[in-house]
Amino acid sequence: MLTRCIQVRVVENIAAGTTVVRVAAHDRDIGDNAAVSYFLGASSQSVYGDVFSVDEQTGDVVVTGEVSIRLSSTSRKIRP
């Protein structure tokens, strides 16, 4: 499986519930084997889990906490 790092810039104080990006993957299998689910990997969950969540079905990355420069760096990468 090919993985990429996705970098997204988010403005400070963006409202909780805002979708900041939608990630997508495709599997060439058919039927149940073609199902794809999305989530933050363990290291990303430990760093970003209080600020972002990923919809398992759609791949939407959603703001769930406070985005503040005081609380984090201005640019961080989420790795699968």
C-alpha cells in the first residue's frame, strides 16, 4: 500500500465541526475486500486526537478541538 503525507493549513480558531480536508483511497479488489476505512494512526492520534478526528467512512478530517498557535506549531503533518 502506498501512503503519503498530507499537509493542510488550518486557520487559528476554526470552528469545531469544520471539515478541513477529505482523504480518499481506492482498492482494486471487489466486494468486501474493496472496503476502505480511514483513521488516524497511533502516533497521529496521540498528537492530534484532541484537535482532529477522521470519519471512518468518508475520510473527512474534522476539527473537534481548539486550533490555536499557542497550543501547537503552525504546521504539523498527519501521517496515516
